[in-house]
Amino acid sequence: MPAPAIKIAVVGPLACGKSSFINLATETRETLTDNYIPTVPVRIIEYEVSSTTRSKSHTHNVQIFDCSGDSKFEHTWPAMSYKLNGTVFVYNPEEKKHVEELNLWYSNFAERPNLSEKCCLLVASKQNKDEEGGGGRRGQEIKLSTLFSDIPRLTFHGTPDETESIKQTFGDFLRKVIAETSRGHDQDDRFT
């Protein structure tokens, strides 16, 4: 039986750095672009990842759904969260509006698809560190709701020297999602 496909959503507020983060994490791009190009309404990145579980080697088809942060595409979220295996939440921790919006993203991309915290990753994007923030005082992070307290967190500045650690952290996250998905898939097979 082939390994199950792995579907990951990358979600968060408009213009917070979702595409920049996932481009580096998946090696789609090696450097960041200077221009902001909004995602309309989703960009799908597909690639294969090998894993070994219980001494068996598997190749997984990974689909990354890089979702627009524009609320006018909210009607597409149910389709994007259907059969979801993992979610990456990206936000600017210094923007009050971003922090407030994360609860909505959590509801649609963690609670509804019933994902465990192991299958989620929180990315605090601080790419625009030289620009003035719009929600809190410069450099002051706004406290997240308790929904995110057990989700692993990574800070992303968009600098070339952090590319390897981003790839490593995303790879670790992907391995956890694959393990959880394989565990659930094995349990489903036993009961069919």
C-alpha cells in the first residue's frame, strides 16, 4: 500500500511572510524577494519526502497549500483544510491585528480538521524589522491566546544565515506530521 499523501497548510494574516517562509523551508527559493506579491487564493507546492517507519521506507507526496491571508478568500478555507495533516501558522508578533486573527486561523486550520499540536508549527515572522510596526510598540511582542501555548514556535527574520535552521526545523515538523499521519493511517487499516 502506498504511503499516504501529506497535506500541509501555511496560513496567517495578509502580508505576514507566509510565502517567504515556505519558499526557504522547502527550498523553492534560496533567497527572499524584495517585492511583496500577494498569493491569490492559494499556491500549491508539491514534492516528495522519504521516511522510514517501523523499518519500512516510504516516499510521501507532500502538498503545501500556501494560503492567501486575504479574508475575501475565506470561502475557500473548507476545501483547503479538507484532509489536512498539518498547519504552519505565520504571523508578525508585533502586529496586534495579526495576533487577533490567529484565533480564526486556528479554528479553521487546527480545530476543524482536528489536528494535534504536534502537527502544528507557529512562525513568528519578523522580516520587516527595520519598518515601523502597526500594533504594539516596536520590538514588543503581543501575547498570543492560550490556544498556541503547546505549539512549537520558530522566529523567522528572513536573513540568509538562518536558512539552514529554518529548513531543519521545518524538516523536523514534517517528520512529526508524517509520523502522526502514518500512525493514524495504520490504525485505520487495522479497523477496515
